[in-house]
Amino acid sequence: MNYGKFYNKIVWITGASSGIGEATAYRMARENATLILTALEGDLLEKVAEKCKELGAPDARALPFDLSRTEQLPQLAEEAMSLFGRVDVLYNNAGISQRATVLDTEMAVIRKVMEIDYFAPVILTKALLPKMIENGGGQLVVTTSIAGRFGFPLRCAYSSAKHALYGFFETVQAENYDKNIRVTIVCPGRVRTNISFYALEKDGRQHGKMDAGQAKGITPEKAAEIIVRAIYRKKREVLVGSTELVMARIKQFFPGLCARLARKIKSM
């Protein structure tokens, strides 16, 4: 029997009911990973879990949870650990975006985005990291964004959270590399998901539509192919997208030019 690349690995994916998370779960299932799947929608998660088992996952468990309830995340981590006795790969993928200017965005919206996009991954990582070290190592994966590389119009909270993830996870890697802890930072550009549909307006209402740029992005399936390959290779960072990723290179070598281009981005 030919075993997949993640055979005998326990992989926990948040944001697994749709988009990148769902597609990554299916890709991992084909590589025989045993899966723990978390998102808000329990009914959708159960369907994803069943399909994962059909695709080759030895087991897949739905663990629905509202990640904005950050005070309860340590208990969620304990529950996840208890399902199979360990977690080898934690993929912090869940997130929420926004569509409003700095001047218009209410502080409650900024706090909500930060709770889900930054504090939730931090809390789950801190909860699992000691056990990973005790078990001889593990891998932490996090979805940031190209908006975590430079400021992006109408994304003040989202961009801030994604910038912060870089600082936190690069520090985790620096402190724990010799303990066999590996970090993979996934940096998507435009991927054809519902993230813009569920993005928050200035007062917390849903944006409710697919942005034109998002609609032209690569498919979640293509993104998942790139992501799973990067996780398997334990890459430090992987850019996921198409031509828009050139902005990350421009920021690296020509930050002034990047700032001028960012001011002209059509972000809706």
C-alpha cells in the first residue's frame, strides 16, 4: 500500500468549512492525514469531514466552534488534543476581513477582527505548543495575507492583524526551532473564496458580495495544492496567488514604490 505524505499525522485545520480551509482539508485527506476540522458551521463541517474520509483520511472529526470566543479557546485546544492524543500540525487558517476606511471603522469591528484573526491563532498556538515540544516537535501553519506585507486600503484591522501574525509566528520559530518546532506562514493574495462576502463593513454588517478582484483570484483547490506542498516541505513562508503577488516583491526591494502603488489599488 502506498501511504500519503501525511499518513499517521494528526492535522487540525481552522476555518475548514469553506474556501482555503475546506480545499486544504480535502488535499490533506488525499495524503491520508487524520483530520480535526473547526469552523463556526457544524453542519457544513460534518459534510466536509465525511468527504475527507471518502478521499482517504483514516478519520476526520468535526469540532465546531466560534473562534471569536477567545476566552474558551484553551478548552477547545484540550478537546482537540483529546480526540487523537496529539496534534502534529496546527493550521490556523480561520479569519475574517473588512471593507471600511480607518476613519469610518468602529472600534468594535477592529477588536472583532483582531480577536479572530490574531488572538485566536495566538491562543491556540500557546495552548498546543508545550505538548508539541513534549511530543518531540510539530508544525504550526498560519494564513496571513499579502495585506500583512503592506498597508491595504479599506483593511486597517485586517492588515494590522495579518502584520501581527508575522511578528508572533516568526518569534515562535526563532525561540523553538531547536525543539523541532517548524512554522509555515501562508501568504495568500487573491483566492476565489467567500472572504469578501463575509467581510465586515464599518459598523459590523456583512459586506455581502464578492469583490471583483476576489472573483478573478486563483481557485481554493489551486491554493490548497500550493499550501499542502509547502507544509510538507516545511517551508518558512509560501506566497499563494497570481500576478498580485508582485507587490510583495516590490515592497521588499522598492518600499517607496509599493506605498505609491498601494494608494492606487482598487480594493473592492
